[in-house]
Amino acid sequence: MRCVDITRFGCIFIYMDNMETRFELEQLLLNELIFLQKKKEEYWNCHPDNPEGIDPIAEYNKTVHEIGVLMEKIKNLNGYHGDI
């Protein structure tokens, strides 16, 4: 038995002669790769070296405002005046 360390999944024990387990491990590794690629893209959107990058503070404030507007619309729906 061999222990393989995968960043988000902890240790996974596999039998190297078990093809089904190897396939599952390959799927976990590919999923981790996709996750990290998306994470890298998100960071690049805010990276100072990105000439087309977004301002994370402005985006955060914009999102907070949009959340407030939506919460107000939900409260006003059918005359509801309680807390959300």
C-alpha cells in the first residue's frame, strides 16, 4: 500500500496494482488540477501585473451594494417586512 498526498483531499491509500483505484486517483488529481487552474485565473483577475485586472475593493463594494438591493427587493415582495 502506498500513501499519496493530495492537497485538498489529505492522504489517499491505494494499491498500485488496482486499476480502478488508480483511475479514481487520476480523477481526483485532475479535479485538483482544474480547481487550481480556476483559482489561478481568479487571482490573475486581481493581480497588479494584469493590465486588464479588476479592482477587488471596488468589485467587493459593488457586490455588497447589489446584495443590499436584492435583500430590499425580497423584503418588499408580498409586503414582507421581517428580517432576512
